[in-house]
Amino acid sequence: MLLRAILQVALLVLLPPLLLGVMNRVKSLIGGRRGPPILQLYYDLGKLLRKETIYSRTTTWIFRAGPVVGLAAVLAAGLLVAVAGERSIVSFGGDFILFAALLGLGRFVTALAALDTGSSFEGMGAAREVTFASMAEPALFLVLVALSRATGAESLSGMLGPDLAAAWTTAAPALVLVVIALFIVTLAENARVPVDDPSTHLELTMIHEVMVLDHSGPDLALILYGASLKLFLFGALMTRLVVGFHFRSLLASEAAFLAGILGFAALVGVVESVMARLRLARVPQLLVGAAVLAVFALVLLLR
């Protein structure tokens, strides 16, 4: 168990930046380009950590605390997710509520730091972020409740544990709806296409990126790493939900998880290559659709 905990912490800390590298490489291959190296984000983080942080005179301690508290919230949420082993490092009944709350806290402090700059531009991005979050968070919570109902478990480790295999044999249609809804929420929560385009800097379309324009140096490194870690957590949920992990061998569990999480990154890269970003007015419809799918799954499970 100690070895499993050490491996989970190592994967949680070291693997997230790799996902963005895989996604960018897949997008480059589909677009016929060479693209950046897979390890590019590791290089970027190292470069940012060596730079000086610049603070505007109009900002307060809220702006400085935003990146630190945001990363701490996502790291704490990561302790509740079983990365490859049978159980997460921290597990208790109702921990999925804390998981959703910690992700919401990370978003809240990031938006608060953006507002602290006094910039109407960053305020616009913060307003868009929290508006879409008001629809994405209920969808995420409904997905987790549906998983709890399907498996009869009250913790994330139980929902994604051995009982999940039995649930797939008895409630496959409902779980398929859960997978689709969770994938839509994943794209929205991580500001990916078709909800947002992290590679654009157009004023009329930016959502998440505009909130962090005033951050620099180590603060920006914390934000970028926190974003990759959040994507990794959602990828871990998707991987365990679809693949399942019931191996007696620790090595087999880790290998299956690694293959699944890289496949998830490749899938997101394909989606971003074949789809265009939705108009802002269409994003609420997409998120409401994800919530409706989760509700339908709950209805099927309550029959």
C-alpha cells in the first residue's frame, strides 16, 4: 500500500504536463505540422520558474495568493482521485462533494485574482468563466451522483473501484450517458475546444487565458501547472471509468492507467483538431445538454 501511495503521488506530480504535450503533438500530426516537443511544457515551466515575477501597483495580496491557493486546491483534489491503485490516498464517504468543491475553489481564486487587477479585460474573462462554471459544476455533480447510484459507493475510490465492473454489466446504457456527460464537462472545465481555445488570443473569444494575462514568472508557472493537473484529474476519472482497474499486479495497473490517460489526451487532441470553437451563446446549450444526459442516466439507474 505504501508503494501504491508513492506511485500515485509520483504520477500526480510528474505526469500532468505530459498530457498537453501529447495533445499538441496529435493536433500537429493531424494538421500536417511538426509541432512542439512532447516535453515542451516541462521546459516552459522550468524557464518561468527562473524568471522574475512582476506585480502591478494596483494589485493586492489577493493577486499574489491566487496562483498558490489555486494550485493547492487542485493538488488537494488530486489526493481524492485514485490515479491507478485500488484506492486514493485520501478516501471517505462523500469525498466527491469535496472534490467538486476544491475544483470550484481553484476557479474562484483565479477569477478573484483577475478581478483584483482592476482590468475590464480580465474582468470580462472572469465573468465568462464563472458564468459557464455555474452550468458545468451542476453537470459534474450530477455525473458523480449517477456514479454513486450505479456502484452504491459514496466515495470516489468506491465509485471507480471493483464495483464499477459489475455496474457496467447491469447499467451500461446509463454509464455510457455518464461517460459522454463527463467528457463534455471535462472540455468545459479545462477550457478546451469547443468551449474555449487555449491557443487563441483574440479578445472576443478568450475565457480562461484572459484571466491570467497579468501573471508572470513563477506565478504563471503555478497557473500553467495547475491547469495541466486539473486536466490530468479529469483524465484520470475518464480513464478509470472507461477502462477500470482490477489488476492484482501493481505494474499492470500502472501500465493500464498510463495507456488510458495517454489515450484520453490523444482523444482530446483529435476533438480539438476536427471541431471549431462554439459561439459563446452556444456553450450554455452544450453544458445544459451534459447535465440533461446525467439526469437521464440517473433516471435509468433509479428505475
